[in-house]
Amino acid sequence: MPLESVIQDYGYWAVVVGCILEGESVLLLAGFAAHQGYLQIELVIFLAFLGALAGDQTYFWLGRWRGPWLLAKRPKWRARVERVQTRLGRAAIPLMVGFRFLYGLRTATPLAVGMSTVPARRFAPLNVAGSALWATVIALLGYFFGAAIEALLGRVKKYELTAFAVLAAVALTVGVVRHLRAEKKR
């Protein structure tokens, strides 16, 4: 099955699922695919927004209803949740809007906020704003990466498989390095 068909058949689903789970790399690739004409950038951004919002709201409610139980089951999350709880007292609004841009806090923040006294009616609109900002910025980074490659190499079609592989490798490498640094700090 050609790459074009795979992206067109599964690309939008990958955006939603990837963004529910922590999807910077999926969203960067989707932005690049939109530049190549396989996906529509507006729909990529919208679906990324919905996926991020759904994932974050789910973690908020899990924190609200089952936070201590989850931390007991996943003790490695405790340090991150405690970091978030400390920051909530100092900079709650910027944290609740921008946590998606802070590696390692994407899951911990809505969970910690759910465990706090922050009302759902306060978190939800800030989460909407943050999800929209994150989806737009990350998707457009992927899109403009495609534009930059095209400016350097001319028409990208003949290089797109390589470009997808390079972008995926960079995203994977960054993710692994961040994960290893986070593990080393513990």
C-alpha cells in the first residue's frame, strides 16, 4: 500500500488517538502530511484540538475521582504530580494553559489539577484555550517544516518518504532523550 494511501486512510484517526495520548510527533507528521496535500491542515488542527482536549479532560476527571488510587498504582507519577501541585499555587493559569508544552507534565497536570481544589468550570475553559494553542502551534510547525524542506530541495514528492522518516526519527529521538533525562532525575 503506497504511503499516500496509508496517510489518507488513517492519518486523521492517528491524529485523534495520538493527541489523546501525547501526540507531538504524530501531530508534527500530520502537519507535514498536510503540507504535502494528503491531509487538510484545518482538519488536522481541529482533530488534534479535540484529541488533546478529550485526553486532558479525562485525566482531570480521573484525578478528581480516583487520583490517590492512581498514584498508589503508579508511584512514578507522584513526583510529577507534586511538581504540578507546587506550581499550581504560583502560576495556575499559565500552567493550565501551557502545560502541553512542558515535557513530562502533559498527563500529570490535568491529573494533579483534578486532585486539587480547582473547579472543573475553571479548568475546562483554560484547557480549551491551551488545547487550541497547542494543536495550532505543533501542527503548523510540521506544516512549515514541509515548506522549509520544499524551499531547500524543490518539490518534495520524491523525498517525502525520507522526509517523513527524518521527522519521525527526530521526534522519536527527542522523546527518548527527554524520557531518559526524566528517568535520570528520579
